[in-house]
Amino acid sequence: MMSWLLLLAAAAADDQKLIYDLSLNGQKVGVRTVTVRYLPREDGERRVIDVYSELTVAGQVVKARSSGTSSGRGASFTSTVDQAGQLSQIQGIALPTGGWRVTYADPKGVRDFTVSASEARLSSIDLVDPGRSGMLATAGSTGVLLAETGTTVAGTIEAGVPVTITVGNQDLSATRYLLRGASGTARIEVDSNGVLLHSELSWLGGVVVAHLREPPGARNYGSVEPIPVLSGGVREEPL
């Protein structure tokens, strides 16, 4: 009899790390690091996203860390922001209706509110989530919920147009989406795999530009490895 069985292991988790240079009003102000972990599950892929931004604006340091999860069932995130020593926390949960339930907490108290799908269909975490950035392709009235502030950049998303964008020393094909609203025009560019290459969103009293520093590497979907189990042998019982 076999002394052990070979079972197929699920593909190992695949991590993708992306670094963005941040600028405000044409001046470089900081760096954003994004890590996306792809986790295979029986009911589909799950993604865990960690985003850390550190900027210096008008002599004040702003640090923001966001952690999010997403799958075919929905998405959620939690953000902690330190703006010159003033701390706040924002939590968002995507609603089945397409909007968000948001909790905002700072030293002044806690506020709970709902953002409708027409106000924000995506969060800023979704923009760096290749599994959800495709939601930009649905044109119409909506916006982006900023995970760093709990506010929305609302307007009308126009149909995407193909563009070429330089990342590092390479010209990459991308799709550009424009979100036009009362506060101006937000610009978002993603590649064919849904990876964010460039974004321009209103934050910190201006337009924060995030530009990917190096071209994204190809995903490594992990390997399938045998797992030895039942080392004591397999017993056969009569049916």
C-alpha cells in the first residue's frame, strides 16, 4: 500500500509590488508603495492590497496606510492617516447596491454614512486593484471614494480611450479614463491587465499625481507542489 498520498497544493500566493512617485502641483512630494497579494480560493481569486503613502506638503508630513480585500463578492478597506500629527481612520465596505458604507473617526468623534453608487462606484484602493479597476469601463455618473479622506471625487466617467504612456524607460499601452466633475477632471490610466500606471486625483488642496516608477512585471502564478500526507499508510475498509 502507499505509505503516503500526493495531493495537489493550491498555487502559492502571488505578490505584486508597485512603487509610484507622487507629485503635487508639479512638485515631487513623496512615494506610494502598493503590494497586491493574489490568493487562490475555491470560489475564485481573492486579493489583499496594502497601500502606504508618505508625502511632505507645505512642510508637513502626511502618512497614509490602507489595507483592503476584494473578491467577486465585494470589497472593503481600512485606512489610517497621520496628517501632521492629526490622526484619522476611515473604513469602507462596498454595498451590494454598488455604493459604500463608510465610517470616519478622528479626535472629534465618529461618523457613519452611506455613499451611493452614483456618488462613488469605486474607492481609490480599487484603482490599484487589478481585479476591480475594470469597473472604470462602465461610463456614466459616479465617482471615486478616497480611502485617505472618506470624501468623494464625483462626476461622470467617460468611455476609455487607448493611449501610450511612458513608465520608466518604456512606452506602454494603456486605457485612459477621465472623470469630469465640479471639482475638476480626474485622470486614471491602466494597462491591459488592470494595473494602474498613472492617476491624478484631488487631495491635500491640489491634484496629487501618482506615476508608476517601473513597468509592472508579469504575474507569477506560483507552482503546484505535491504535499505528503498520511505517512502512516492508507487502510482499506470493506464497503
